[in-house]
Amino acid sequence: MESEGTRDVRPAVGDDEPVVISSLVVETAPERAEAVARALAALPGVEVHERQGHKLVVTIEAATVEASHGRASSFIQVEGVTGVSLVYCNFEDEYAARR
């Protein structure tokens, strides 16, 4: 699969709101990897960066930790997803710097 990175997937986060960026590895049933990648890429704030066999490298951008967690938790409901592992979570400090 080619990188989905060229698509603008920024969430509806205003300039005056904090941003949480999470990176995950999503495991899929081997025969469903391509369909899962398309389904996840269609979700707001989600970008699929790479597919390696039945594993996908995914990022989520959200306004809050709760929103990021909710989006990641919803992945398991996508047909073909067998596991979701959080790799990294970053809290942008630009919001605090503007206050």
C-alpha cells in the first residue's frame, strides 16, 4: 500500500486548543489489511502511514487525551482489526505558550 501521508487528516482542532498526537500499531487479519487501512484512513484525525504485511502504522491527532483514546478504542470495531497497540503519545505545548 502506498503511504496515505499526502492526505490532509488534521482534526477539527482550533489554533487555541491543545493537540494530542498518538502513534499506534494496528494488527489486522492478513486478508483484511488493505480494507482496514482504508477504513481507518477515512476516520477524522487518523492517518495511516505505512502497511507492513498485516500491521499498520497509524497516527491520531485529537484535542484531548480522552478524544484520542476514544478514537483508538473504536479501531477494534473495524472488521479485520485484531489488535491495537499504543506506541507513543505527545501533548503539544503550543496551547500553553499562547496563554
